[in-house]
Amino acid sequence: MATKPSVLFVCVHNAGRSQMAAGFLDHLAGDLIEVRSAGSAPADSINPAAVEAMAELGIDIANRSPKILTADVVEASDVVITMGCGDACPFFPGVRYRDWVLDDPAGQGIAAVRPIRNEIRRRVAELIAELVPASTT
């Protein structure tokens, strides 16, 4: 049996978009995909509006903490999804990279964060369908 795929979500502060994406992937894929998130310049805490938006859907990301992006975590991932971190992400052969262009929820209220959250959920569902064969779900 093949090892499970691993996905790394990266945004600058690892406090909003990447945390919501990791929360969705954990929630929707369970243990079928290894989930990581990191930031090129991590914030001190998770964006409260992102926490609230996810809680509305029954997903708790309140106890997560922003982590620094390292070359090791990139190299250990099969897919790296960047969200506005520019060239801060190191490149390794064999790792698939994708850039999801999404609005930054930093400093936004819950009404502005909901559409970002919903778009992340849609993209995460597509990613799961791509990475996990239908027979295993």
C-alpha cells in the first residue's frame, strides 16, 4: 500500500488562509492525507475571524499556532499550496507546487472572511478528490 500523500499549506502569517485550509483538509480527509501548514513570517496567533468562520462550520482551529516555514517541511511534502507568500517558499524537485490566489483575511471582519473560507473549502474538496482514490473514501 502506498504511503498517504502529504500537503503543506503556506501563507505569510500562517494565521488565516493556510490554517483554514489545514482545518478543512483535516476535517474532510481524516487520516487519508497528512496535513501541514506554515508561514514565511508567522504571526503570534491565529486570526480570530478565521477561527470564528471555521467554528460556524463545526471546525475548531482555535488551538492551532502559526509555525515557521522550513525547507525540511517543504521537502517532506508531496504538494505545497502557497497562498500569497511570493518567492519565500523553497523549491525542491519532486514536490508539486500550486498557488491559490485568495484574498487575505487579515484585519477583515467575519462577513469578509466567510467567502474566503468557502472558496478554500471548495478548493480543498477538489484537492482531496485528486489525491485520494474514490475507492478509499
